[in-house]
Amino acid sequence: MQDLFRTSRYGANPTMFSRKCSHRQFQLTFFKKTTANVCDLFKAYNISCLGIVALPKYPYEEECVGQWFKLTKEEEENDEEKKIVQVINITITEIIEYPPQSDTMFPNELRDSNHELFFHGTDHSSAKSILEDGISLGKGALNQDFSSGWGFYLSKSIEEALNWARKRSKNSKLAVLVFKINTDALNQGLDLQDNVKEWKNTVSSCRSGQNKKFVNHMLETYKFVEGPMASFSKKRFKESIKHPRMKESSYQLCILSVDLAEKFYTCLHSLVFYAKLD
């Protein structure tokens, strides 16, 4: 192991190569020799080489497909408290349908007058991370509609959440987290659904990254921001940021405060994992 990675001030161990070879030959020789040594090392310890490994189709109980099952997560602070989340693994084709919830169509069974349903679309790995470790606001992307580097986005539509996941994810393993939260928890927020002027100012400030004072004020004042999504032109992207347009019939809620993120985490009801046929 030490011989494999032994280096000099020139990088790799110079005794492994001929001094007369060209720079290009040196690179190829180094790659071949190092790859061969690494593969031998992996074989000795029965480890798959060069990423050829059978990864699970779903993060939890991958053999259980099309049926709901429950996951229990022990809370660290109190051993008596348990977080129970319902999970379903779905194998999909080009047509994506709601997964079944009891004898009715999901998620209609979950709706009532005292709660609201929110959906977050992502990939398997991120969904597993949220379930096990909670919502991390610091993982938010820069220059978004209602945030920049700090925030967590939710939709009221499972289809919209899936579309979001498709655009953001680099793989075909999509997931949707379903949150059922009491309406009383949604206070101290900035509602931009009918305030076009304030919506444009918010989107332009967050997307451009130039009005940090405004963004910081928003973080200090509001627990969340809600309103339509922005629609941008790829050809005139900079102009679109200055004068954003609302995407018709769209909605998004961006969590900005840690305490609201924790509240949503405790209200995580279900997790749907999607995977295409092999």
C-alpha cells in the first residue's frame, strides 16, 4: 500500500517509469500501472473495482415494491419518542401515477381542514439524508427565486415536486417527501402570491445576488416565503432576472428559519421512492 502511493517532490515514485519517455507516455504509463495496482489491491480485499458494484434500487427494503411499509427512527434526545414515516417504493415507466394509500388515491386521504400537504422532490440519496438527519437549510442553492444559499423549497403539488426533482437530479432515482403540517405552524411568513411588485423585487434581488441587504433582512424577518415560481428566458436570462415573470398556476414555499425547518421535519409523513425499470 505504501509503495503504491509513495511520492517524491515530483509527484509519483520516479522509479516506476522510464526517464526517456515523453510527458504523454509518462501519463499513460502512470495511469495503467496505478490502475492495475489499485485493482489488485481491491481484488485482494474482495472489493469491486472501477465503480462496478451492485447498488440497491431503493434505500430501504428494496424487495418491497408497490406496498406501503413503515420506518421507525429513534429520537436521540428521548428514547421513548419515535418518528414513524410511511415509505413506498415505486417502479415507474414513462407514466407516473400516484402511489396507492389504503383504498383511496394518494395523497387525497391525507387532506383535512386543519393541515396542509407539502411536497419536496429530490433524489434517493438526498431523501435518505433528510429522513435520517433532518432538513439542512445550508444546502440550498445560490441565486434562487426566494433565497440564495439558505433555504428549503416545497410545493403543494406532487407533480410539480417530481418535475423539480427531474430538472435538478442527475440520475433516474427520484424521490418525493410528503409533509403534513398544521396550518397554525405557518405564521410569520412573506406571502407574495398576490403582490406582484414585491414578488418581482424579491426574485430579482435573490436571483441577481446583488441586493444582499434585502436578502439578509428577509432572513431576519420571515420564517418562510411563498408565492409563484419565476419563468426565465434562456436567451435573455439577465434581462429576465431584472424583470422576472410569474410562471402560471405555480406555487412554492421556501423555508428560511431553522425552527420552521425542524417543525416540518417532525411533520414528515411519507416518503415515495421512484426508480425506472432496469
